[in-house]
Amino acid sequence: MRLVTAVLGFLLRKAGLFLGLLVVLFAGYLLVQVVVPTLRDAAADRERLEQVREERAGLEAELARLEDSAAAEQGASVEFFESEITEQVEALDDDLAAAQSRAADLRDEAGVECGLWQRLGDLLTPGAACEAAERLAADAGEAVDDVQGRLDDARDDAAVLADPDLSTAEKLDLIGEGGGQSFLERERETTESNLAVTEAEEASLEEAQRSPAGWVVDQWARSWRWLVAAAVLLLVLPPALRAVSYFVLMPVVHRAHRPIRLADGHDHADAALHTSSAERTLTVDLDADQVLSARSEFVRPVQGRARSRLLYDWSSPFISYAAGLAFLSRVTGDGGVTSATIASPDPDAYLMRIDFSDHPGVVIHPKHVVGVVGEPELRTSWRWGVQSFATWQVRYIMFAGAGSLIVQGVGDVVGTNPRGGSTRIEQNLLMGFDSRLSKGVNRTEVFWPYLRGTEPLVDDELTGSHPLFWQKSSTEAPTNPVTRTFNTLFSALSKVLGF
């Protein structure tokens, strides 16, 4: 039941996140339209442009039909002309009313568009909305006059055809020549006039769409489907990839990889390793000629003489730098009372001292190394294979021989011995380990925290009877997306090289 509840809760959260994202985007779009009237007008103009294009296509088709019918005009009968002229009068009445209404609307719009603020806006933005509105109003006024004239002619023709004193030939003659234009010619001219007005309005709307506001609206109309698809993909793809990695990829990696052992094949029975308890500060007492090399910002009170040193070991400059042992304070025991106090600038940090002798190598991540007592040998070991692919680490830095390390961790520093078994631990918490341990990888055992992104997929698995060192928490903190991107790239490169 808990599993079903957890699954339903996860799906509901994702659905709520998606709906919330769409609501926020839509609310933002509406807010922009309210706050920025030009965007609202551009959206309305875009809709009107589509209607005008349809009207233009219909008028063009009607004009083509009239042109085809003009050739058959001379052979038509009076009855045909009477019915056609009657229909024409009714149509012209409707056209006149529509033209007058359109002209009134355009005059009103011209009055709005040509206000003081709109004229100032024309000076600052592309296009000239006021001039375009006035031009459309003038064209609409001329269209009203044209329709009125053709309506008067049509009514005159209707009166001629209704005159009982005229013969058929006289009626046809008066309609064709003495009565002015024929009804087909007038209907064609009416259609041509309406087409011209529609084309002018279409050109004006297209010009408005070339403004910044129109461009934004046009881009949104073209891309909103892709944006919705991208939003869905961004919500669904990460958990899908996590599920595939957890249930498919990691089982294959775990079966295919072979744990590595960085120490050579000998038992190293004489090797010794001891650790101190984790403390906020550590005092290091030095015997005669004993040397402490520590990061300068960690060295606090010093009894004795301290010198600066650029690198820990000049014979291995690159490894010294990779191990974080650069720009050091070097304190040397002089036979008297010589000591140095090590303290971290980080208030959440703890310090631990690791003493070892005749040791094949203690692996410590360089970012955790604070200081070195004595002069242990720096070594590197490269490992390739499936495990390196899973952990993104191919180089390990070790301190071998005799000496002491002072390491730093966040929250606490703990030394744990698997006691012959295996211990799993998150990679970001593992500070280092004895090279005599076998190191492998395994899948995290907690799926839901991993799916939520709170737990990593890969855990380090160390097996043997020697210690490993880990910190209680990680120092990783939330950052902005740009910083996270750069940190991810450089952290991946550093991890591959064992930094």
C-alpha cells in the first residue's frame, strides 16, 4: 500500500508540476497582453489578418466567375436581367450598409490610433499605425461612394426593365448603353472595389505584423506546440533516464566490473596506520628535523620558524599540485619546542590526523588534504575499465611510505573498517581509503530518493580489513545555473584525473 501511495504521489506531483508550468506560462502571457497593449493589438491583428485573407480569396473567386459570365451578357433575356438586377439591388443594399459600417469603424479606429500617445509611439516603433488607419478610413469612404453610385444605377436599370411602355429591345438597349454600365459590369466593379479594400487592409495588417510586437506574437503562434512538447519532455525524460539507469544500466555495470586493488599483491604485514579523533583544531608537535607542510590558510599559531614553499615535492610538481599541496607553509622542528596549530577557515569542518609507516599507499582525495607531516612519497595509479566509466575516475593519488596526513571533512571525519566484509558509501562522502582495500561499485539501494535526485546512483563499495575515511556531509551548495554548468564540467575533468 505504501508503494502504491508513493507512486501515486510521485505521479500527482509531476502532473501538478506540469499543469502549474502551463498555468504560469499562460498567466504570464495574459499579463504581458494586459501590461503591453501593443502585444494585445498584435494578437488581434493576427486573427483579423487570417480573416482578411479568407475574404480576399472569396472575392477573387467571385471576380473570376463574373469575368467568365460577362461574355454571355448580350444573349440574356429580360427576365434573366430582371432577376439578376433585383438580386443586385438587394446585394448592393447589403454592401452599402456593410461599407458604411466599416467606414464608421475605421474612422473610429483612426481617431484612436491618431491620438497624442499613439503618434508618439509611431515615432519610437517601426511602422506608422496612424497613417495606415487614416488611409484605410479614406479608402472605406470612397468605397461607400462607389457602392452608392452603383446602387443608384441598378435602381435606374430596374425602373427601365419595369417600364411597360418599352419594348424588349429598347430595354436591353437602354440597359446596355443608354442606362450606363451593365449590371454584370457593376457587380464586377463592386467586387473589384471590395477586393481592393480587402487587399489594402491585408497589406496594413501584414505591415503591423512586422513590428516587434507582431513578431513576438507570430513567433509564439509558430512555436507554442514545440514549447509544450519540450516542457513535457523535460518533465518526463529525467525520471525516465534515471529509471533506465537504475534498473538496466547499473545491474549490467555491477556484473561486468572487477573491483580494483591499488596496492601491489604483497600482504604488507609490517604496514601500520593509526588515526586520531576528529577535532576542530589540531596541534602538531614536531621533533628535530621533522617537517610539517600545510596549506597556509590552515596554519594558525606557530611555535618555531615557518617558511613558505610553492610545492610539496619539486621532483613531482604536477602530482603535488594535483594533490592540493601548493602555496604551503613549511614548519621544521629545531630540537626545541616547535608546534603548529591547524584550523580550518570553514566553521563546519573537522580535522583528522592519519599516521602511517611502511605503507603501500593511503588514497586521499586532494581537496581533503590539509597538511603532511614528514615526507611520504607521492604516487599515482591509473585504472581503466567499466568501473572507471561508472565512477568517472581513472587516476588515484596515494601517499606511501612513512609520515602523517592531516585531512579535512565537513560535519565530521570518521575512519571505518569493513572488518573483512564490504561497506557501501556515497562517492561525495568518501574522502579516501587504504590502498589494500578492494574498491568496486554498486547500485544505490534506495530507488525513490535516487529518482528524486537526493541520492546518487553509484555507491563506492570497499571490501577488506583496512580503514576507509568519510565525511558526514558534502560541501556542495546550490548555485545559479551558469555556475552549476561550469562546476559540472570542471568537476568531471578533475574527477577523471583524481583531483
